Amino acid sequence: MRTLADIQFSILELVPVRDDKSIQFSLQHALELAQTAEKLGYHRMWLAEHHNMDGIASSATAVLLGYLLANTQTLKLGSGGIMLPNHAPLIVAEQFGTLATLYPGRIELGLGRAPGTDQMTMRALRRGRQETENQFPEDVMEILQYFKEPLPNQRIVATPGQSTHVPVWLLGSSLFSAQLAAKLGLPYSFASHFAPRMLGQAIQLYRDNFEPSEYLDRPYVSMGVPTCVADTDEEAHYLATSAYQRVLALIRGQSLKLKAPVNSMEGLWSAPEKMSVDNFFGMAQVGSKATVKQGLELLLEKYEVDEFIFTCDIYDTDKRLHNFDLLMHIKNGQ
């Protein structure tokens, strides 16, 4: 059986905006996190596309990736993911093809089929385009072709993009993308950091139906894991209240700006709201190194994934960086 030392540790960054800091502060902290991840030996760091959310500053994903790539040397960076129905496939291929041309071997493209926002914002993004989630498989195939050598007489060619062979992942929180990733022979990442319910079923479906391809000869699965690791269990549970408050605000349709931790959530949520937050964080690992090590080992034993991709909503930026430092200590058995 594999151990934590045998699998990859990566980071999914949503560029959280604090309630007492500027958006510029959040963007600069994202770079600090990328540089820290590179130094600590994380495998990859992805940015998530969200729109019209005051607490998430990663909306212009490709632009921010360029900033991070320019100020790091070796870390793989990518999207987790680009919400493909919001974009013309050619534009996505050109953007990521440009990044791949400037920073060879360091850029990855994770694709999702949800809008990453509400219906009104989705309409503002698409401006009358009749794109739907049902076209996702065709759009994925189109992007894959843009990254290959152009076919004879291919009328539309991504420049830059052609022949860059940007690695493409499919992301999902249901069974649809698991099935498509299996059919196309692509790596698959499940969004268990916010929707853990169908994780086991999706992974099994992906593995059972996987068809080897030019991209992969065997299935490759990563799973999202929310984390809050600190020097003691008590401190970790205190710091985690920022994440709980954020999801509570999401449920209520309130501001998603990250709030300072509180001593107790009692009185801040109702029983049904607490249950919803608990469900959201079904895979979360909160505690000291010893506690989280045990939790991650149980996840690995149960799901046998190839990679953990960690999120973290700690309010204090130094403690947030410390979270990722402690996670790498856990991986390295320190």
C-alpha cells in the first residue's frame, strides 16, 4: 500500500480576499504562496476561476497565471479550472498556448463544465453566446486538437497554441466529467474540497472505464482536500472558523470576504446551517501535524488517489503559509 510519501501534494488557490485587506494584497499573497510552494517542493499549484464573488480574486485566471509564472522558476502552474462554457475554446487554447510558449513545460489546463458563478453573471460572461454545459465534450476535443500539430487543411489554428501539447485535465464534482476523462484518457481531479458526496463513485467510474491514450497509459486521480493545520489541534480548530464563516456566508448569499477567526461558532449558525457547512467540509483535515497525518492516511487508504490538492482559508497569511509548510512536513515524515 502506498504512503503519503508516495503521492503528490499540490495546492488549489482561490486567492481569498480578507475583509480588512485590498485585492492587491490578495494577489501579492498568491505569488508569495506560489514561491513558498516552489521552495517546499509542491508538485503543482492551480488557480480556480470564479466570477462576481467579492471574496475570490482569481477571476482573470490566465492573466494571474502569467504573473505567477514570471516570478517563479520551476513550479507547475495551471487552472483548476477554467470554466469552459464561459469561453470560446480557441481563446482558451491561445491563452494557455501563449503561456506554454513563454514558460515551456510549466503550464497546465484544468477544465470544468460549470459556470463558476450565478446565472445572471453567467449571462454577462457569455453575452448571448448559446454555449451550454452539454457542449463540454465537443469543446474539450476542440481544445485538445488546438494543442496538437495542425492537421492537413485545418482551417483554424491556435497561434500560439499549436504543437504546445499543454497537459489537459478534467475537473468535476459529479459523474459526468469522470466518464468523459475516462473515455478521453485524461487525468481527473474531483472537487471534493467543496462537494465530497460523489467522490468514491466518481473515482470508481473513472478507473473502471479508463481508456489508455496518447496522454496517459493508466488512470490518474487527484482529490481536493480543505486543510487547516497548526501547531496544536486547538489552534487549528480556532483558525478553521474563518473557513466555516465563509461557507456560512455562501449559504446565506452574503459577502465571501474572509473573516477573522472566532472562539466559537455557537450562535453564528443554525443547526441546519451547521449541517450544510459540515457536509461542505466532509473531506477537511483540521488539526495538528499528527492529527492531519492520520486523517490523510485514512483518505489515501480509502480512495487510493495519486495526488492530494489542498485548499486553505486561514485568515492570517503567515499562518496560512505555515499550514502548507506543515503539510509538506507530514508528507516527508518530519
